[in-house]
Amino acid sequence: MTVQPLGEPPTELRDPQALLAGQLDHLRDALLRTLDATPDDQRAVSQVPSRWTPLGLLKHLTYVERRWLVWGFLAEQVSDPWGDSLHGTEEWYVADAETYAVLRERFLAQAERSRAIVAQADLLDVAGTGGRFEKDPPNLAWILLHLLQEYARHVGHLDIVTEIAADTVGE
């Protein structure tokens, strides 16, 4: 099976903020399309020494956006910003009750919140302090570039793991 690629943002798009947001959406879509094509019994199985699973990756990226945009950029206090690990000891932790449907819904809700945060700010706006950052916070452009590189790396990992587990070819 092959996961069909989704189009990137149009090449004629000239607004840098829209380009970054569009690329982030493109990677979110690639993640979900690959996970949707992964058999249910393979989403909770690790294929790598670090023991992450496709479900754990989905949960991790939800928390990554929360840490960088809500806790980081907005400096909002959030409960359990490292909730993708078990008490800070077991990375990639997924509770038994956290099904794909549950984690997918949380991911979509966080993505929507993230889009709203990005839409209401400018790329050169500096993150607040008192949340994730105590001093020298980055600007929104830096945060978005960090999110893009994290997504690109993890979506590539997921493509490989999916090929190994389910003979599904990603992008």
C-alpha cells in the first residue's frame, strides 16, 4: 500500500508566515495520513530501540506543539507539559486508555489551537516569559522553524517504521 502525498502550499504563496503555517499543516496531514493507513494492531508496536510507537509519536507531537506554542510562546501555565512521558521517566508513554481515536482527537484540537496562536501573532513577536522560558525567549519564527524540523524528522521516522511494520510506503 502507498500513502498518497498531499500537496504542499502553493509556490506562489509569498507571505512567510503563511508559508511556515502551510508547511506545518502539510506535515501534520502527512502524519495523520500515514497513521490512518497503519493497521490498528501496528500503531502500538515499537519497531525501534528507543521503543517509541506510532501512537507514542502522535502523542509526543501533540505535546510538542503544546510546549512550544501554548506554554512557550504564550507563556500560559499548562498542566503536565511533559505528559508524553510517564513522570519524566518513560519517554513515549501511552496509557492503555489512549486509543488512536482519542490521541487523534487531542492532536487535532491542539493543531487547531496552534493555528489560532500563529494566526494572531507576527513572526517577529517574541515569546512570553514565565511559561517555558524564563529569559531570552525565541520569536515565533524560530519556534515555527523548530516545529517544522521536529515534524519533518518524526514524519520521516514514521514513514520508515510504517514500511517495516505494514509494508506501507509513505512519502
